[in-house]
Amino acid sequence: MNRIGRIQDRLSRTGIDLLALREQGNIIYAIDWDKPISGILLIPRSGEAKLLTSQLESVNLPSSLNDVKVVKMERGERILKGFLKEVGRGFKYIEFDSIDMDDALKLKEELGVLIRTRSKIVSEMRAVKDPCEIEKMKKAAEIASSTAGELLEGLKEGVSEVESACQYNYTIVLKGALKPAFETIVAFGEDSSNPHFTPSSRRLRRGDVVLLDAGADYLNYKSDLTRTIVFKGGVGKNTIREMIEAVEEAKRAAEGKAFPGVKACEIDERACEVLSEYGFDKYFAHGLGHGVGIDIHEPPSIAPLSNEELKEGNVITIEPGVYVPGVGGVRIEDTYLITDSGPVKLTF
């Protein structure tokens, strides 16, 4: 059974007449398409699924994508009007993954139906990867890992953060990636203390901490990794050496708990315990990790307040970090496939 069929099976069991998908990741997943695609995907409980898309978006699309009919909207036609034209009446219960409140109220009034937003039907399916998805993510991880290694090994004094980030982005495309999985972060020295830093013209100096946070998009599937080194300075100052040691140990501790059935918050807690032993817990500024797939951030969230349980087939990141203002930051991250025998590291 293809993904549309599996979604329709869930609709039948829940009594939903129509599922309307607007988020690009959900559309790509449901159609099982290897290229970016957008519009609104209508999946009835039974019968033919339809993708409503603009003339601009549909220029290179065939009339059907994996048995989903492509409906090209008129030039300038709004999605809401196209939706009403294709759906008509007769439904009682429609779910959207996302919709503006004004549009939801108009549809409710026009169609006389119950409208529910933020449907989790597809996002729950996406959290557990199938073998085909896993193979794509392995390739995305391979591209990112090899490129990151080459970049760090080839660093030269005087290169800027921006130049290094651009070199990474260029190289992954040469290796088969569609694009970076997100905006590549390269941070030198004190800049590494900002977890979401944007690369600048700052140039590399001997003894600098170098933090690279990067990924690759391969056939719509992402990878994510972070590497931290000290450039031509051994392990650097005592504080940096302790930060690296603490983060490495926290990451190993988290890996040891990343099994199916374990709550995500417990994995985050274990890493924090280790950082606390080193006195660095107050410098850990974000959750321990997140799911990865078509989107760079997907369920499950590996964070303090997350009660989601890991499942076999989840792909997640584990990325403890310590960020000391005026000193620098250390983050080490890999992408993992969750299996019954434990986490399998996809990045290297």
C-alpha cells in the first residue's frame, strides 16, 4: 500500500472525510516525490487524491504524480477558491495540517463542515522512517560527513567564516546534494559561543575554536552534524579542553539511553546530568536534539519537556553543547537511526 492508501486507511478509522495538506514536507511525504513541490494536497477518505497547484508551480509537473491528480489552478486564483471548487459539498469533517483562521472560518461557513487544524496524521507517520527514506538519509549523512571532514582538514589561517561556509555549500552540491539542509554555520573563536550564529567576515587565527554546524539535502531528505575543533592549537585553553571533554561525555551518555520506548526528556536529562558534573549545565542553551527527515526539525523533540517516546525507525540528532560568553562554544552532533539494539550513527 502506498502512502496515500495508508493515509486513507487512517481517515477511515478516525471518521475524517478529507485531509488537506498545505505544509510542503507533508505533501512531499504523502506523494512520495523526490523534488520540491507545493500547493494543497486533498486526500479524501476514499477515491482519488488531488494536488492543487498554481500555474507557476506546475510548469514542469506531469498530470499525475504517483497516482495523485495534478490540478492546475487558474492564473491568480486563490487556494481557498480552488479548494471550494474541487471539494464541493457532502463532507462533514475536514482536517488541515495548517490553515489561516480566516480561511478556516470561511470554509466552515461555506461548506457547513467541522474543520480541525494542526492534523498530526501525516507528521506521526513521518516520524518513523521506512527503508527507502533511511537510504536517502544515509546518503545525505555521507555527503555532509565527508565534506565536513575535508573542510576542517583543509582550513588555512586567514580564511573567513563566510568563505568556509560557502565552500561547504558548494562542495556538497558537487557530491550530489540538492542544497544545504539549513543555513550552514561556521563560527571562529568567540563567535562559537552563539549557538545560532550567522557566518561573518571574521578570519581564522591560530588557536581559535572552529565550530561547523551543517547538513545536506539529498532527494528531499536531510542530515545534520556539528563538529568542533581547535585550529593549530592542540586542545586549546583549559576551559576549552574541559568543555570538549564534558560535551563528548554527555553525548556518549545520551547515546546510551537512546532506545525505543525511552522518553525523549529522559535522554535530555541524562546529558544535562553529565554537564552538571562538570559545572557547565548553565551554559547548555538548547534541547539535546530533534527528529530529522524531509524537514530538518521533525518529531520527536529531544528536549526537557518532551514526553514523546522514541520508536524504532526514528531518525534523531544528539547535540549537547556548552557556550561560554567571551570564551567560545563547543557542540558535537550526529544524526542517528533508532533501532531495537540502540542508536546507529549515520553521520561520521
